[in-house]
Amino acid sequence: MNPASRTSHRPAITGGQGKTVTGTLLATSFGFIVVQLDVTIVNVALPEIGSSLKTGVSGLQWVVDAYTLSFAALLLTAGAAGDRFGSRRVFNSGLLLFCLASLTCALTHSVDVLIAARCIQGAGAALILPTSLALLSHACAGDPVVRSHAIGWWSAIGGAVSAMGPVAGGLLTTAFGWRAIFLVNFPVCLLSLWATYRFVAETPTEQSKSFDMPGQVLAILFLFLLTYSVIEAGAEGWLSPEIWAGLALALAAALLFVAREARAAEPMIPLSLFRNSVLTIAVLLGLLSNLTFYALIFILSIFFQSVKGYSPTQTGLALLPFTVIMIANVASSRLTGYFTPRITVAGGGILCVLSFLLLHGLDRDTPYYVVMVSMIFLAIGSGISTPALTSAILGNVPSTRSATASAIFNVSRQVGSALGVALLGALIVGAAESMTAGARLAFDISVVLRVVGVILAALFL
């Protein structure tokens, strides 16, 4: 506990270059909304998209995966670009790209064009996410309390929107058709652009002589091959030669990337950043957190429909307890200030362990309230941990590397999400009994992974 931190400390209302923290939070949150919304909103509209564009399951898988793949593969490059050219400039470029891609998605009559536009959406999302955090950090002018509050609200808005995505997608698709789920991005992007122009100050740039193009190419190649292999493993199986070849090439690209960055005069990611234990541990915790969190959402979505017999709308409503993550995100800053980031993250991890323990004996007859309590524990645990980790990272790296550091953290989370669905989601196969047994095994594995996360946070953060 940190007694000194109990004293009244009202968040400042102005930050970098006289711009308001509140205005920057508004602008970056609008950007974060479209990024998070398009992760979850599309799923419930897939049957109608397939019928409208006359495509099968394979085409629909790529409508989802194209966004994830492009997003994950370009995050590091986007973070480096923000540090090199200014996060405000890169953030605005991402918004414009996302807006135009969303309009293309809504207007197309070809599944191939839709998939290509989803790739461009993912690229726009990659430009938006790390730079939005860098802009928030800059607006807080080095004040850790203000930064913690701002990131808590930023995380809360994104978490609530992500949890509401399936419900919003169902309502929009039912009322207006599947194209509405993409058209809704247009006004949100415009609001974010206006708020950025009105309130947001540019960040300091890293004055380097060159843009590390070989490093960029190797990073994109590594992340593309890794994410592609993980996604395809869900369909092809982990023993597929294609998957092993993809993973081997990803490893080779990673080794070449490390060798390049160690020798480069102006590296994209200075390897010295990883001497910072906070960043290194946060990357591991981000991976473990998203691996188990998104695996649980994926598994419960299938369990509710295939085992419990819920409709898609009932399933979306059954997942609504995750929206409590918004309250937890906001509370994170107060907990971090009253205790420490280490205690906050470890405490959140313990709640997540309890969440998965509650699902140890899951079966067809398990009452919904048991699953609901598990979801609430997971939402609260994750909700207080992630903002604390993010704030700790931004407070422990140079301001000129804030976009790169946040990109590294978010890459680990994206890869964790893909791994969770591919590894643990693959256990949910066969008839209802087999699915239920697979779900129990997945949740038991998640307990172990979350215990490891608590130990890492308690000892090294």
C-alpha cells in the first residue's frame, strides 16, 4: 500500500501544449471504439453476409480473419511510424483509412472486395491503436495519476463497446441489414477526426536518420506468418505440414528481425527496451490474459448455442455481464494509486483464476448464474489489470518510444487472442458431451496459465 498516494490528487484538465486531456480522451476513444467494435460486431452478421454475397464458410472465415491478420501484422510498424512521424499524424491517417475501408465494405457486392476492404480496415486499426495510447500519454504531461485515470476511461469505453458488439451487430443487422454494421463506423470516424483536430496535440518524434525498412518488412513477415498459422491451425489442425512450415518461417523471420535490430544504427525496436522488466513482463501478461479471455468468450458462445440451445440473440444477451469490465477499467486507476500496479495486476489475476475455477465442473445442467458470476469475475479481473499494465508501460519508457511500446504490448495481446481461439477453442468439438468435456479442459488449462500470470506479476512487475 502507498499511503502517500491517498492524498487528494485531482486529475489535471490540460496536458501537452495546452490541449485538454478530456478532449484527447474523447478523440482517441472514438478511434478505439471503431477498432474494438469491428472485432466483435461482424460475427453475428456472417449468415446474412454469406447469403447476400453467395459465399460459403471459407469466405466468411476470411471476412473475419482478414481484419485480425492485417491488424496484428502491422501493429509494430504502426507504432514505429507514430514515434517517427508523430502519433497525431499517424492516428488521423488510420482513421481516414478505416473510414474509407468501412464504406467500401458497406457498398461492395463481392466477397473478394469485402475481404480486401477488411484487410485495409485492419491496417487502419493498426495505425489507430498504439498511437491513440501515445497521444493520451502525451496529453497527460508525465503525470502518472492523470495518465492512469485517462487510460482507465479509454480502456473502459473500448471494453464496453467490445462486449456490446454482438448485441449491436444483431440489432443493426435485423433492423437495417448487414451493411449497417460497417456504415456505423463512418460517423464515429468523422467525430474522432474532428475531436483530434480540435483538441489533440502532436507528440514529439524520434529524430532518426532513416526508417528501418528491413526491420519493418521482417516484423510484418513474422507477425503475418505467425498469425496466419495460428488462425489456420483451427481449421487445418496443428499437425498439418502447412502449419508447421508457416510456424518455422515465422521463427526464421523473428530470428532475422532480432539480428537486424541488434545491428541496425536506427532500429525500429531498440532491443534495449526489453531490458525494462515492466515492459517484458507486461508483454507476457498481455499474451496470457488475452489467450484465456478470448478463448472463454469463444467457448461460451459455442456452449450456449450448441449445448444449452440458446439462439444467437440469447447468446449475445448471455454474454452481457462482460460489460462490467467498463466499471473495472475506471476503478483500475484508483486501485493502482491506492496500492501499486503490482498489487492491482496480481489481484486482478487472482479474480481471473477464481473465474476459471468456477467453470471446472461445467456441464449442460450448470445454472446460468454460475457462468454469469464467472464472467463477472473475469471482466473485473481483466478490467483492473490491463489499464494498470498499460499505464505502467507508458510510465517506464521514453516518451519518444511510447507508440512503439504500446504497439509491442498490443501485439502480444493480439497474438494471445488468436492463440486462445486456436488452441483452446479447438477443444470444443464433437457432440454436446464432448464439447462440454473440452470446455472443462480448456478452463482448467486457463487456471494454470492465470496462476503463472499472478506469480509473474507478484514477483517481477
